[in-house]
Amino acid sequence: MISHRRILITGAAGQLGTLLRASLRGKAEILRLSDIAALGPRRDGEELCPCDLVDAHAVHELMQGVDQVIHLGASLNVDDWDQTLQVNIAGTYNVFDAARRAGVKRVIYASSHHAIGMYPIQEHLDDRAPLRPDSLYGLSKCFGENTARYFWDKFGLESVCLRIGSTRPKPSEPRELSTWLSEPDFSLLVQACLDAPSVEFSIVYGVSDNADSWWNNTHAARLNYAPKDKAERYRDEIQDLVASGKCPPRYAFQGGKRADYGLVLPRNRPLEP
């Protein structure tokens, strides 16, 4: 059933954008797909609109006639400040500012668990946990969450910040028994964010129904997000990978390898259990 008029997806050529392009087909009159990478052939019900998010004027043009935005576009680099600044920070501001000016109802922002990645794995968090980014990438996601808060408090632009875990077909290492977000559950989560009557400013963890999750996601219930998958299905498979030495080592911090990258470990930081 078609329930939305025009939804814009930035970063539509990436892994998550490709998933949503398929799962949202038929859920909106028009999917407006944008990226700087090739988007492939246009299908019925789609508009292909290449756009560099760094170009504020182009982003304002891109936003015309849009009802809701799913902002996935980002650089995934670890420590390239120029890329982080231009794409993840300036680009994200451009998206929110253009959405506000164009009268968009809601922005669904792809944040990341790397915004809280420096918490030890022993800690359990909810959506009120103070930000602790593990990388320049995580730092840029903190900026995005605060930008979303600013545009709600100042201008009434609704937003949901999705602290996405590890979106994979299945978990591939021990850490992902806690962070895994299945591809079908990712689609369910975004659909819930689109369909909710009101979201105001919300932070939700993008995670499946994993018994070992580090994150309390009860706040997601107000969006009617009900994940279907559980990482425990793959526990034996992961344990076999560990036993055979085919998995990376366990990490002390929730951000995994991004938290470890360039880390100077003071004595008061947690060590590998």
C-alpha cells in the first residue's frame, strides 16, 4: 500500500541505500534517489538525482517536493579530516537546512554506534547515554545527532537518529552478537520511522533483538519497531570461527576496530577481559 508521496534517500548507491531502494518500492509514490556514485537504471516510481551533499545549492534543489528524507550519505573513512568535514559535517548540515527550508516533515538520519563507541563492552546504554565517539567518523555522527536536535528545538523539524550497529546478512565476529542489525530488521526500522505519526527528536539504536545487546532500545517501542531477528542463531557458527582463528580478537570497547584505531591506552581504560 502506498502511504507516502515522495521520499528522498541520500547515499542511495551504498549498501543500506540499496536495501531501502528495494524494500521501499511501492511504499511511496516516488523514491527520489541521490548519490555521487552510479545509481544504475531507473525503475518505475523512482527519480535518479545525482547530488554532491557538499554543494548547498544543489542540496536545496534536491529537496524540493520531498516529504521525508532518509539521510544515509556519508564518508566511511576513519581519520581523513577533510572528507569528514566536507561530507559528514557540512553535507549533513546542508541536508537538514535544506529540509527545513523546503518544509520537509521528517529526516531519518543514519547515525552510528560509533557515536558511543568508546564505552567499554561491559556497560549497557540507553538513548540518554552521553556521546563518546571512537573516531572522526563517530565524531561526525555526534555532530549529526546534535544538528538533528538543533533543527527540532529551533525549527520543529522532526528527526530520528538511528545509531546503527552492524548491518550484515549475518554476524561475522563475536562483537556482532551484540551489535548485529539484520538487513530485514533495518528495513523494518526505517519503515517504522517513516510511518510513525510523530517522532519529534528521537534516538533509536539500530539493532536486532539480540540477547547480548549492549543497548536498551525500549524507546524504539513508541515507533512500533519490533525486530524479528536474533544474533543467537549464529552463536555456534561464531564460536567455530573463533576456535579456528578466523575471527578478529575481542575488543574492549563497543566501537570495535574503530575504537582501537590509533588508540593510546591509559592505565585506567578497560583491558581485554
